[in-house]
Amino acid sequence: MARITAGVGSSHVPLLGVAVDQGKWQDDYFGPIFKGYEWTREWEKREKPDVVILVYNDHASAFDANIIPTFAIGCGEHYKSADEGWGPRPVPDVEGHADLAWHIAQSLILDDFDMTIINEMDVDHGLTVPLSMMFGQPEKWPCKVVPLAVNVVTYPVPSGNRCWALGEAIARAVESFPEDLNVQIWGTGGMSHQLQGPRAGLLNREWDNKFLDMLESDNDDVRYIPHIEYLRETGSEGIEMVMWLIMRGALGKKVKRLNRHYHIPCSNTAIGHIVLEPAD
């Protein structure tokens, strides 16, 4: 059967994609950020996941204010890089795993999660930047991807508890898929940042690292952090961290941390990264 072997959390700051695409990832500014991903890139070469379930949020590329799904799963065969106003990123197309995606969609809907099914869409930096951070600049991405888009842009957004529960349901779905697959689940977005208003540029190193500590914990207290705390402590865009809880919920009660990295600033954003594996 298929199995979830690891979870990865990572920021998906668009500037990191620019650094990769323009060959600046080793300069004085970006070097310390990318250094924290070196271990993970080597680890991914050894792990060779067949599929990554990649949890991200769309930035008005596939969806806009007319259609705002809370949870949407990509069930297509492939996805092109979106044009976010300055042309598509020069990265490979993303190859989907339609059979697994449809299986997960059916399982989640029968498990009482109201999923939006997407058969065709372009994917923006929320999805392609994490792939670049883990895999560099290959001619072809080394695994297939099941995109799972979460609304963290327009309120109401799903609670941390609901995201954690979705992760648990995804784990059940994957385990019931008959094909032998090495599956990873990635939660992306965050960490603390605010892009507008009087608090633009807000960063909170202490709270971000407390959140990472809670992800490593054997208890599930992190799932009950209220939205107002994310907003107060990490800025308006810090709410993206609820997507990491989908990843964490899929790993079971106990986890082992394999890698962890934190850096500020990148543009006006805090960079966080963690790799966990189930330890039950």
C-alpha cells in the first residue's frame, strides 16, 4: 500500500524563486537562507519520493474573489507554472498523480470533507518555490505532485483544528491506496509576515520558533491556536501556518525531527523549514 513517510514544512516566499531562477542563491543575502535547506536537498535525493502531496495557497492565479474554495485538490495530469505578472517561472511543468489524487478526493469526501476538485489549473510560487527549495533546478521534477490548495487569503479561513483533522484524513486515504508508493506531505507558507498596513514588515522570531517546537511535540496543542493569535503575533499573512498543520496531522501522534531551519529576513518575511518523520 501507499505510505506517508515524511512531512516537510517550508516558507514559499516568491523572492526565493527569483534567487533560484537568477542564480543568486549563493550570494551574501540568500546564502544563509539556502544553507538551511542543504541537508534536505541531499536527503530528498536519497529518499526519492514517488509523490508529494503539496499543501499551499493560491495567490490569485488559479482562483480569485469569484471562486474561493476552502480546500481544493488537483486531480489533473499536469500543471503549468502560472504567470503572476512577470511571466511564468522557468521551471518544469508539474506532473500530477491523477489516480492517487482521485482516490484521496473520494476518501476525503466520504470522510465528510467538502473538497473542491480541480482538473485544470496553473500553479504559482506557493507550489513551485518549495519544489525549487527541495530539488533545485532539474530538467524535470523528480516526483509527481498532488496539489492541495487551502484558502488562507480571504476570511473565513479553516481553523487549525480542521486542518489537522484533514491531515489525519489524508493519511487514512493514502494508506488505503493499493499501489506501493513513497508519499511525502508538505505544508507550506508563512512564517510570520505582514505585507500591508501599519504593521507591514512584522516578524516574530520567538513565536515562530515556539510554533516549530509545537510541531515537534507529541501533543496536539498546536491545532487549537486561535486565528486571532496568529494574526496578533505573526501578522496578517502568518495565518498561512495553518497549512503546516495539515502536514503535521498526517504524521501521527509522535514524530522525529530530521532537519530544522529558521532565518530572518527574506524580503520582509521570516523563513522557516522543518522535516519530520512519523515515529509511532
